[in-house]
Amino acid sequence: MSHKYSLSYLTVPGVTPPEQTHIAAKAGYEYVSYRLFHLGVAGEPDIDPTSPQIIRETRQALADTGLQCFDIELMRIVRDLDPRQFLPAFEAGAALGATQVICSAWTDVRNDRAYIVETFAEICDLAAPFGLTVNLEFPAFSRLTTLEEVLEILERTERRNQGVLVDTLYMHFNKAPLLALERVPPEWINFLHICDAEDLAYTKEDMIHIARDARLYPGEGAIDFWSVNYLFPDLPLSIELPHAARMAEFGPEKHARNCIEAARSVFDV
């Protein structure tokens, strides 16, 4: 059994899309996952990832390496962000060959479910002409924190190009077995984010720190991955594994290679 793997931007944060492509190729990935909509956070490369020059350079990097762009990020649902601002990223993603988009909700009001449904539906509608499917994620410290909450949104939006993005870390934070994905409509699961973590009692601050800076290589922690191959033997797996100390120690290429070698030892059995 053998999966295809994508190198997520957050595994090697701070690199440009062309740089990320060459890192992924040298480390042995088949796909690459770009951040084409910046969040304005520290460490993002000081470029416009949707500029014609960057798109040309990225397309050339893909052609030179034989890799494919799998997904783009990150389209957030927040009150002060007009989804139409995502259009340049959608256009750029389509030009690079992406088929998937990552979305998550970061509103603060507890009774805002109708707003999330409406906005997510609008994002799906904006992405559809570009051939993009929008996958709603549930970071355990965001507005939607569980698989059940995301499925409720999808059941209401009913868009043909919608999906759910499951990160093994957030299922672990929720103490939810990956086998729970068996009841999700299979057409809603297009890929998984994978990493490992220890079996601890996590505070919100712990979850944020680990998610952003201290994820473990598959097989190092306590996550039981067996059901991934059972349920999704052919599903692409995107390695989202930021680890600040290991990036500092190994550099992006070696860290990316360590990630995929660990993943293959767990999933390609």
C-alpha cells in the first residue's frame, strides 16, 4: 500500500512557493501545498504569492520537478474579510493546477452558525468556476472545533464542491478516533493532514503551541493511524508538521525528508 504525499506550507514556513516546490521534490514528495493567501503573520515570505512573476516561477519549478500542486490555503471565515478577496488566490491556484482549498472559521460569536454557513457557501461558489473544492477544517482552538460541528455546516451548505479537512492532530485533541470518519460521506474527504502527538491533557494554550510549533513525526506519538489505511487506502496525505526546533536544527529540506520518511514507515505498509 502506498500513498502520495504533499508538503504543506506550515511544515516549512517562510519559504516561497518556488522554494517549497524544490524542497518537496528533493525530499521525495509527489505534491506540494501552497499558502497563496497570506494571513499577515510573522515569518511569511515578503512576496505577493499571486503575482505573475511568482506564478511563472512556481509553474517552472513544478515543470522542472514533475510535482503537482494539490491544495492552497488559507481562506478564513472572519467578520472583516470579504470572501471576494480570495479570488486572486483561486485564480493563481487554478493556474498552478490545484484542485483543493483549505478553509477554517475564526469568528468569536457563539450564535453565528448562520453566518458561517452563508460565508462558507459563498466561498464555495467563488471557488467553483476555478475547479476548486473547498475543505472546511476544524482546528481545536478555532470557532469550529469538532468534526460534528463541521459536518453540520456542510449538511446546510450543500455545495457540490465542499469537503471537510481532517487533521489527525485535531482529532487527537478531541479524543476522537480516526475510525469516526467512517460515517462521513466519502466524497467529502479529499485528503488528510497528518502528524503525531503525545497523549496528554491539553490546555488551549498547549494545543496552539503544539499545532504551530511542536508536532511530532508519524510514529513518534500516541495517535493510532491504523484506520487511515483501512478507510482511505488511496487518499493523498498532506504532511502538516511544523516543528520550530527541528526546522532550526535540520533546515527545511532535512525536516521535510524526515517527515515523509516517518510517514511512509507508518502508512506505506
